[in-house]
Amino acid sequence: EENLTRKNEVIAKISEVSNEEVSSHSQWQKQIKRIDALREEFFAIGKVPIEKRDETWETFKNVTKEFNAQKNNFYKNIKVEQQENLNKKQALLDKATELKESEDFGKVTPIMKQIQEEWKTIGHVPRKVSDEIWKQFKEACNHYFDRLHKKRDEENSVEIEAYNKKKDYLETLKNIELSGEHKADLELIKSHIETWKSLGRVPYNKRHIEAKYNKVLDFLFDKLSMSKRESESMRYNSRITNLVETDDVKKLNSERIFLTRKIDEIKSDRKS
């Protein structure tokens, strides 16, 4: 009778464990250990009254069966989820592999960064393929970004060289002596403008040299005996050309917006 009471207490504990909310692998591992311990405790208890033996055994089997069913269902769902995660990661790997040799760095770099962020949000994949797919993905991303950094290093060295040349050439421009002959002086200034353009783009943080260049150019144009409209037209043309050459998208867009507004204002004034 005492054994029966103890076995029923163990059965109740197993049922209690089965009814607990479990949502992770680590939690299930703890629950499995608890159930194994309770099973051992159940079997270690001695005999029960013969008329209660079958009923007690059947109840014990049912509660342990219920626990195992929940456990198996959890791991079955995990396998399905991990397979879905593997499919998602494989799709990102295929995309990264496809883009890793791209030369269109401006377009592809944001895509590669987005791929990396998406990868982080995807959960676990089957352990047997986890390390391999991560290795392949990492290699594809590293290959692309190594090429990107190499390209930027090359561009930076070229741009720094261009800056040093423009810095020296600016001193030449400052010391130009005009002859007073309008046509000859105009051609001289134009030739210097073309030379400046040919020196190339400077680093973004060195673009202040372009503003200095424009001031020197304005000074030279002021010395020319030409109409105000012609002078302003040449200065403006030189400034816009310079923005295009240096690929200063922000200032070009600002200029476009300014001109559009001006045109609209003029049209409005004419109608009124």
C-alpha cells in the first residue's frame, strides 16, 4: 500500500512535468533528465497490491507516453524549421556566390551588406551542415569585400596623387600673368581649365581644393575684358563641369533644384 502511494506520487510528478511549457532544446534536455530520474524512482519502488498492479502500470505508461509524444513533436518541428532555415541560408549563399566577382561595386555593395544582415536573422540549421554552409558563405562575402577594399585602396592612391598635383598646379594658376590680349588670355585660361580637369578626382575630404581653384579662376576672369554675362557664363560652365568631373552628386542635385525653381519663377513672372 505504501509502495502504491509512492508510485502514484511519481506518476503525478511525471504528469506535472509533461504539462510544463517547454520551448527550447536546452529546456527539453532538462525535462528529459527529470523524467528519466522519475522513471528510475518508479522502478526502484517495490511491489504494489496485485489488484492495483495493472492499473498502476497502465497509468505510468500513459503519462510517460504523453511526455514522449510532446518531446518527439517538438523535435520534429525543429527539424522542419531547421530545414527551412537551411533553404533560406542556401539561397543567400547562392546570391553571395553569384555577386562575389561583380565589378559594379556601387550597386552590389549594399546588396551584399543586406545579405549579411539577413543571414544573422535566420535561426539554426541542421548541425551536420551548419559549419560547412557558414564557411562557404563567409568565403564568398570575404572574397567580395577584399576585392572592394583593394579597389578603394587603388582609387584612394590615385585620388591622393591627383590632389597633390592639383595642389602644386594651384600655385601655378595663382601666378599667371595675363597679357591683356583678350583672345589670347581667354585661350590661356581655357587651357589651364582643361589641364586642371585632366588631373583627376581628389579624395572626398580634400575637395576644398576645388573651392580654392574656383576662387583663383574667378580672379582670372575678372581680369579679362569681357562682358559680365559672358564672364558669368564661363565661370558657371567651369564650376558645373568641375562638379561633374569630381562626381559631386550632392552639389549637382542642389544646383538642379535651384535652377528648376528659378525657371519656374521666371515662367510665373512672365504669366503675371
